[in-house]
Amino acid sequence: MAPVPTGRFRIAGHGVPQGLLAGVAQKLGLGIDGAETDSPPDLLLVGDTSADELRAALVRGIGVVVDADDPARADGVLPVLGRPNLIHLSLSTLRAFRLELAPLLCEALQCRGWIAGDRRPEVELCVHEAVSNAIVHGNLGIQHGPSEDPASFDRFYAEVRMRLADPVRAGRILRLDAVWDGAAVEVQVDDEGAGFQSGPQALPSSPAAKSGRGLHIMRELSDGVSFDRGGRTVRLRFRR
Amino acid sequence: MDYSVQTTDNGIRVTLTGRMTLVDHDKFRAVVDAIEKMQGTACEFNLAALEFVDSSGLGMFLIARDVAMPKNVEIQLKGAQESVRRILQIAKFHTLFTVLD
């Protein structure tokens, strides 16, 4: 394996204590981003950041974002630092839920020219459905969506809120990667849940079914959907 | 998502704006309450300013339909932008609702 180049890469933080940022930088052999250059840092450590701040960072060209609540994960991103054709986000379930990642990622994809403007709504919807599934059914472990009983909708959202308050489930990591190959972008969503069996049938039982449309939407609007790791990884392909 | 409810000659008009997703369940519960209490025969959803709806949002429209049907209230989905109209088509909502330009 090729040695990991360090030193020339820089790290910055949003909503992160300086001591934590300095510790991660030292551990990984990265420089701390300063005012001496206009180029974006290579790695962003995010704590209590806003969607607007994260959007601005991604649009600026930052390609790798790691949650400050789990800085040990930063070790794993060293090999991908500095790759111009990759965006990688590794965030806790709670932060991913609050920040609503799909529109942020899609703005970054469009800014980089990886998706055309007229494809953005369908890319955003597919990524949103994949991320929602990874959060709700993957990391939060809620197996089924609302049933036909109208009251089940209230119970479902109460369950989502309750599990987001559980630090173990809410702390599970959601990874979102986008790779551009010159003709298409492949978006991959990984969760740490129990997985699921994906069959060829992705249609809900009837148009009036209250849930179960996510996979159908992804298959209709993307240029390819595949699953891996027992359903804990979904890959979506979009031609530009 | 934001919403407003207005009384019309034959029912109510619900105007939805912004993004309608999983997190809007509580707000949409208030819309469903308005349908439960309404007089008349038509509930028009003005979707012209709705920018995004996901599968959870589609489920919320179906909850509204469950409440409206026993009251003989027709639900109209009106004026959706192209991206929202596309998802309504994929979900075959024209078989369940009156979808208007």
C-alpha cells in the first residue's frame, strides 16, 4: 500500500474546541488551516455547525467532513484527502438528521459540475430517501414505516424522536460519499444498522400505502441502484 | 415547511411552502386537524410554492385523505412545480387525488 502523504494537508474545524482540533491535527500529521491561503482545507472537523455553514464549506471545495464527536474516524479518511473527484461526509446520525444532508451535497455536486441543474431535483430526492432510510431504518433501527392505521403515523414519529434521544443510536455514524468519474456521479450511503433484504419488488403494496416508497423512488429517478453489506450500503448512480 | 389555511367558498385552501419531509409531521398534524374541523366539500392544497416533497410527505397527504374521505371532502393537489409533480406521478397520486395544474 502506498504511504499516506501528510503534512501538506490541512484541517479546519466548525464548532470544535481548539484543543480537539489541535489534537486531531497532531495525531494525523495535518496542518491547521490558517489565513495564509485561499485554498480550502482538506479535512473539516464539525461539531455544532449549521446547515448553512456546512453548505458554504462544501461549496468552497472542502471534500472531506468528519464528525467531531467521533474524531477517531478521521484516521480512516487519510487515504482520500486531496482527491478532487470525491466528497466524503462521516457524521453522527443525530447530526445527519438535523443538518439534512441531501440538499447540501447536491449543491456541492452542482457547483463542481458533477450534476446538471435540471437533474438536481431528482438526485436530491434519491439521496434524501437513501439518507432517510439509513437514519430511520438503519441506524435508529426502526424496521417498518407507518402502517395503514392513521394513528401509526404519530407513533412512528414519536419513535423517531425517542430513538434520536438515545445516545447509542444517535451516535451511530452515517457515511455519505460521492465519486465523480467524468461522466457520472456515484453516491454511496453507509449506515451501521442491521441491514435489510432488498428484493426486486420495490413498489408499495398500493398507491394508498402510507410508507414503502423510498426504494421505488430511487429506482425510478436514478440511473442505477445497488445494495451491499446486507443492505447497509446503498449506491446510486446519476449520469450528468 | 410552512403552511397557511384559508376558508374558501366550498371548503378550505391549504398553502404549503418550502420542503415537506419527515420533520414536518407535527406541522402537518395541524393541517389534518383543520380538515377534521372544516365545513364544505373541497380541500385544495396549493402546492405552487412547495419546493420539495419526500416519501414521508406523500404519506402525510394520504393521512389527510383518510380524514377527508369519511366527510365526503375532495382533496385537490393544485399547481405543483415540475419536480413535485413528477413525484406525485411516480406515486400514482392521480389515482387517489384530484391533481390540477
